[in-house]
Amino acid sequence: PAVIPVFLHPPQDVVAETGRDVSIACAAQGDPRPTITWVKEGIQITESGKFHISQDGTLSIQDLGVADQGRYECIARNPFGFTSSAMQLTITATDVGRSGDTFVATSIREAISSVDHAINSTRTELFSKRPKTPNDLLALFRYPRDPYTIETARAGEIFERTLQLIQEHVQQGLIVDMNVTGYRYNDLVSPHYLNMIANLSGCSAHRRTPNCSDICFHKKYRTHDGSCNNLQHPMWGASLTAFERLLKPAYQNGFNLPRGFSLAEDVRDLPLPLPRLVSTAMVGTETITPDDQFTHMLMQWGQFLDHDMDQTVAAISMSRFSDGAPCSQVCTNDPPCFSVMVPANDPRVRNGRCMFFVRSSPVCGSGMTSLLMNSVYAREQINHLTSYIDASNVYGSTEQESRELRDLSGQNGLLKQGQVVPSSGKHLLPFAVGPPTECMRDENESPVPCFLAGDHRANEQLGLTAMHTLWFREHNRVVTELSALNPHWDGDLLYHEARKIVGAQMQHITYAQWLPKVLGEAGMKILGEYKGYNPNINAGILNAFATAAFRFGHTLINPILYRLNETFQPIRHGHIPLHKAFFSPFRITQEGGIDPLLRGLFGVPGKMRVPSELLNMELTEKLFSMAHSVSLDLAAINIQRGRDHGIPPYNDFRVFCNLSSAQEFEDLRNEIKNWEIREKLRSLYGTTKNIDLFPALMVEDLVPGTRVGPTLMCLLTTQFRRLRDGDRFWYENPGVFTPAQLTQIRQTSLARVICDNSDHIQQLQRDVFRVASYPQGMVSCEEIPTVDLRLWQDCCEDCQTRGQFRALSQRFRSKRSPGFSYPEENPAK
């Protein structure tokens, strides 16, 4: 008989002191026997050095800190239903001095000098010469350029480094071995001193408190950094804030060490396989199966969209804090280095022991926005971009970036333009100025610098650069048209109105044309209809989405970028293997512009994801390849990044997504039907509890009619629902556009944007994501619907004042300080 779970011992409230451990019992019975999960303030708890859930459902928490205070809910679930019960954990801070207190002052000084030394040696190393190796390329490519980001990241590194040094000092003075009990930071330093460390490392100085008082502006337009979108929680979805979590992070020590950081793991746990081994055993593929339905544009829109939503801030030092040695030359796990080790009998890498990898920057005192930094929080990473789909990849994610991209010389609302393409009269993106860049990597090729766009990664490969070019032209096209309709509008008003239209077009293409192909009918049903804006939903990007789930796009990439002429034949320069398309803008300026690349995206089938054919070898064996040095491996980097970010193992996400918890490898047979793949997982991981999220998501069988497996579908629908429902400026939210304007926005298609902004493309299919053959599957641009911008024309008697953005935001302007408005940084000049 089926029995719904009932509690035998519901959890009871507990009061405990900082630095102690606590166990909270929660036993339930039912038939079949219920699975017990614990949730703290909406985030599911996973096994880590901090939390342990025993077989009978008891939750134990190690090394309590004020951060652990709050409401915990125990949920017992079986196929017939669930029941839940909550308890409150209260933490009292004791003023007993801790063993580490005496070392605080010296450790802070030491941390500041070692972190600064490492940052400076990195800068000298990176910017004083041309990039010589794939490591240099990756490092340059990921290095944050704006001072605010660097300051925020520096403070976070100093905070963690200080704790590490205090711990080393205490350990030297102790006879007992600390490793027995693991790391106990709340027990190491008293709360008062933790606060002091936060202040002295610069954490407390970098709290942004946005001023959303200019409601006339915030009712109509987005800020560039995403703040004030949610008026109750102005920092939700803003750039340079921590990623969100679905599940509590899984760090080896419960605080900041990645799983598998040291190979001398606890005896009871099996060690994790090297990411490079997982990559060569089950990810890399020579064989490519073309997608019979969708073009390579499906992949390219995914990457372009991703660069509107998330970019993790990398470590600002590529050198060890301990002695300043560059991470690319030492194969050790000393912060911030976390090298990808190469197994002894690697099929490709003969001459190197490791691939370069540095950990992502931690958010200060890990991300605490509250003023009380008297507790240790698990490490969180920083999203450099606004989470919202707001075309930040065109306009930038901070006020400062947006200024650098605009043409502020004339009051015209345009974005800066680069070289003119003689045959079309249209412009390329402007070039970036500044220190040597990843695009000048090879003296023998051409000395064309990187292009400048709203996202720093615009030059990463040519297809992406072509998309950036298309959309920057779309902004300028819309501005020009609006300006003709409303000659009385000033440059700022033209800019903001065009930016609003462009962002809405991207939202429409994503949700009406792209997602339905990726998620299929099944997934769109789970996503659900749009019901209007919900200010209680945080649209922030989930860490597991940025680090694992959305990287599914890597499995859709062809090893060759096709370049096709007007009749869809190869151009005379030929197609390009992907590894020659990284950071090479000269191929746009000198080898036919963006049209051949765009035709190669919509005129060629994409790569089909077959569970046994995941990432093509250009990505696993030739990433950012250069002569005489070890190329990187994207799959291994993805797996390592997941561990770096404390992403819990696959099984925890199965439970979150209401699939069964897999005790044995056989339990995966519904989602991973191929026996060989399950055996590979078994031989690599040994236990189902250890499987990394990224590779598991990639080998799940596709749900019929979609391009994703069940767990991936659950993660993508969760994220895309939040991005839609939690965005006050969502294009369908009543009041953002007039109903007549919305009707026009819904005419948008990527095909139209290509017709309007490519140099000469005249023939394409109505839906560029669907495979079509030339010429019978194509139509001419005249047949593709357009967005009629006349509905943005002002019809008014008092046009003279209406068109002035100034009038709208006179008050708003006078309040802003130049650059960022952080009260501490810009005292009134």
C-alpha cells in the first residue's frame, strides 16, 4: 500500500554558539521509504565540508557562524507526496578570544602585500609583451580591465588570504594536527576580528547602494548596470554582484576549497577523476553528426545571448600569492592557481604536466552585502554583466563602459563606428585602444587590433564578432530612423529609445524563435506562459547555469566555420578551422567582411549533440592554439570551473529536478540509456555521488523534440523563467511598450536584422535557425516582415519640450557623480 511520508521526529529549534557543531534530527516514514532533503531559506542543502545529511535524515552543520543562522526546512518526499517541517537555528556569538586573534594584524599586512605583489607581477607579465601561449591568450581574454572590478576582486582575495595565513600561523603553533577536524574558520578568529579583516581588506568599501530616486528615469529606461530594475531590491540582476545559487555550494572544506582540491582526500571518499581524463575519455570527438533540423546559427545565437547574461570575473592575479610564481609555470594548487593536471598517458599532451587555470575571483567576504561581516560565508563568484537580457553585449554593463562605446561627439545617440566597408557604406565595429591585446598574437598574421563592443569577448571567434557587428549596426540604424521621425529628440533620448527597442528584439528572438527549438514543446510547457512582472523573483544568473548548464552550447559547435558567397559556395579564402578563427579580426577586415561568415552560420547545419559525440577536437585539443605550446581543453576547463565554483555533483541536481536519486550507476539508465557511457562514468567516478554536473548533463539522452536532456531542461527552464518574470522591463510587460509598439516588436526576426545590417545579404530563409537549401528554401529580404518604427513617432503640440531627454532627467543628471556613483569613491569635487 502506498503511504505518504509522515514525520516520526520533526526537527526542533536549536540555539548554539559560533565555532561549534550541531546536529538536527528529522526522521520520517512512508512507503516507499521517503528521501529526506533539507532547505535553508529556499536553497537546497548539499553535502560539503560544512553540511552532512545522514541516512536517517539528520542534518549536521560544522563550525557554526552567524551566516548559518536562519530557518531550516526538512522535506520528506516519496512518489506519493511530501511533507515538510521547519525549525529555527539561532547562533550566539561568544566573546571568548580565539586562537587566531593574535595573528590578525600581521596576517592582514602579509596578505595585502602578497596579493598586491602577485597582481603587479601579473600585469607586468600580461601587458608588457605579445601573448606567446594559449595560456597568455586565455589570461588576457579573461582579465578584467575596469578598476572597480579589480578593486572588488582584490578585496575578496585579501580577505581569504588573510584567513589562510592566520590558519597557517595557528597550525605552526599547535602540536595537534588541524587536518583531523578540517578547517574551522569561525572557530579560528572571533567575530569582532572577522569584521576588522573585512574592513581592512577593502570589502566594506565596495558595497554599492544604488540611488533609485529618479523615478521618472527608472520608470522608462534600464540603467546600464542593471541596478534599480527591481525597485525593492535594487541590486538584483545588477552587474558585478554574486551569482545566485539553487543549491548550497559544495566545497571540500565547506568554505572555499574545490572538491578534489587535494588528492589526499578523506579515506572514505573516492578521489575525483582528473577533468582532463574525463574529457579525453568521454567528451572529445572526431566524428560530427550534422543536425538535420537546425543551422549553426542555433549555436551562435546561444553564445551571443550568453554574453548578454554572464561572464565570471577571473582571478586578477595569474601568479601565486605565496611567492609570485606565474600559475602557467607551476603545476600546483596554490591560490589562485588551480591547474588542470594532465594524466601520465595523455593522448595529446606530451610535453606539459598541466594546463593553465586560475580560480574565479571570490566576492568579498564572499558576497556579503550585509554590514555584519562577523562570520565566514562559503565562497561565491562574481557576474561581470547584468543578468537581464538587455543587450548589454551591445551597450556594456556599467555606466563607464557605456560611455566608452557611445559617440558622444555629436548629440546623435549613435554608437562609435569603425572602418567603412567600401562596398556597402556600412561600418565595422571600432577598434579597442590600449595595451597589446589577444588579437595581436601572431606577428606573421596581421596587426589588426581587437574590435570594441559591449562585451569584452567579442573577438573570441569570428562568428561571434559577426553577430556583434550586426547588432551594433542595428542600434545605429534604429537611431537614424527614429531621428528622422522625431527631429526634436536629443541624442540621449534617441540612444535610450533605440537601446530599449534593441533589447526587446533580442528578448523576442530568444523566447519566440530560439528557445522553442532548444527546449521543444515539452520545455516551453514547463517554462509556462508569461503572466506579468513579479517583483519577488530574482532574475540573477544561477551559478550552475553559467558554469555548467548553459555550456551545453559547446556541444553544438562545428569544428569549421564556413564562409559562403552569394550563391552559397565557399569564398576564395576558403572555410576556417575553428582554431584559426580565435581572436583574428583581420579575417573580417581582409577576407570578405561579415557576410560570408553569416551565410556560413545560417546556410550550414549545426552539430547535433549525440551523447557519444560531445565537444569537437578543435575545442578539446586546439583551444586558442599557437605554435610550440600546449593548447587548452575546453571540456576539462568546464569541469574544473564547476569544481572551482563549488557546483554540487549531478545527483544533487537530479534530486532538485524531481528525478530519482541515483544510488547505483544502473539507476541512471532512464536518462542515460547507453550502457557504454554509464560504464565510462563508473570507471571514471566510481560512485554516483561524485559525478560532475557538466559531463553528466552532456551525456543525458535528449528529450524527444528538444536539444536537451531532462536535468538540463529543468535548469534551463528555471533560469529562463526567472529572467523573464523577474525583469521589470520585459518587453511584454504592459506599460513597457504601447500595445501597437509591442505588435511591431513581435515582427522582429533574426533574418530581418541580417537583411538590414549585413553588407549585401539578399537571400535567406525566414527562420535562420532552420536548415534550408539555396535557392529553393530561401526568400528575398523584401518578403521578410519589418518592425515599423513610425509607432515611435511623437504626435504632439509641445514637441519642443517632449523631445528633450534633459527635461526628463534634469534632476537625475545633477544627482549623478561622474563615473560610478559610489558614495565613497567620488567625493563631491
